[in-house]
Amino acid sequence: MGKKLLILGDSIMKGVMYNSGRGRYTLYNDRWFIESAHENGVDISKHCRMGATVEFGLGSLSCIDRDSTVLLEFGGNDSNFDWSVIAAAPKDEHDPFTPPEQFRSMYKKLVNSIRELGARPVCLNLIPIDASAFFNWIAKKADGSKVLEWLGDENMLYRWHEYYSRTVDETARETGSQLIDLRSRLLLDRCYCSMICEDGLHPNEKGHELIRRLLLPELVRG
């Protein structure tokens, strides 16, 4: 009997990418990834949703089987903001969709709940963003000058995202859970920005392929 792996996460592991030519989001076909894992004794299922936060993970505990492995991929949407609200009031304080301490406590609760169900949690830290491209994407839908007034500088987008990734790292260490550190390997790739879609957030086809090629041996070995 092969190892059962549930991927619980958001649009990154769902395989979402933005097709600029068609002006809409599409899905990466990761059939080879699923089949390759199966050939190595790992049966993969996915419960991922675009826009999902750690709250979605906590609401998905009924999907988890005993003696399975659960790969957690959350934090990107948790760290995001309602940019139209910020643009309308750039001098006010604004919270992300999941404030930092709430994210920390909910993520830890999710990890511990999975373990209590007799499954094994594995944490995946955040896939890097292209802050400049993301800011340009935000500015298409909200007043960029007002958003920038609130941010201070474009790179604050990257720093905020980095903070949430570090929280995942720290939670894995504190709970004694396996951490798959894809972020470090992707940060060292000089061509990484060419693997990100126009929105600055989602990997393109090349990016998704690289992520899965890096992830596969970790899942098979783990």
C-alpha cells in the first residue's frame, strides 16, 4: 500500500497561473507530478482553493485520513490586503486578511490538529513573489500612488510576505514538524523572476514545473 499524501493549500499548489494572452487564470497540468509520485509509492490528492487562507485549512480537517501525510501550503493569501480599502484610506492602519499573530496561532493549531487526527503534518514555506510586478498588478485595480503612500516602498510587499514565510519556518521548528524549504532554493535561482506570472504572485508554467521537480524527491523521501 502506497503512502497517502494530501496537499492542503491555496492557488500555488492548485496550479493556478495567469495567462496574459487570454486575460484570465488557467491551471497548470501537473499530471506527470501525480503519476511520478504514484510510481514512487505516493498517492497524492489535493484539496486546494484559490484565495484560501489558513482558516480554510482548519475547515478542511474532515478531509484528512489517519496515517496519511498532509502537506500544508498557506500564508500567501493570509498576508495579502484589501488594496482598494487601503487606497481609500492610506493614512489609516490596515490588517491583512489574517493578522500576523492570528496566523501564527491558527497555523500552529492546524499542525497540532492534524497530528491529533493521527496524520503527519509537513510544512511548506512560501514561494517568493516578484514585488515590483505585484505592485503594478495592484495598481491596475487600486490607486497605486495611495497604496504606495501606505506601503512606504514597493519592497514592503516582499518583506511582509517574507515575514509570513518565516512564521511557517518557526512553527515547523516549534512543533517538531518537517519543513520543506523550497523558498531558499528558489531565491537562489537567478532566473526566478522569469518564472512568475504578470501578477507577480503565481508561478508560470516553467515555475510550476520547477516547483514540482524540487518538491517531488522531498515527498518521496519523506
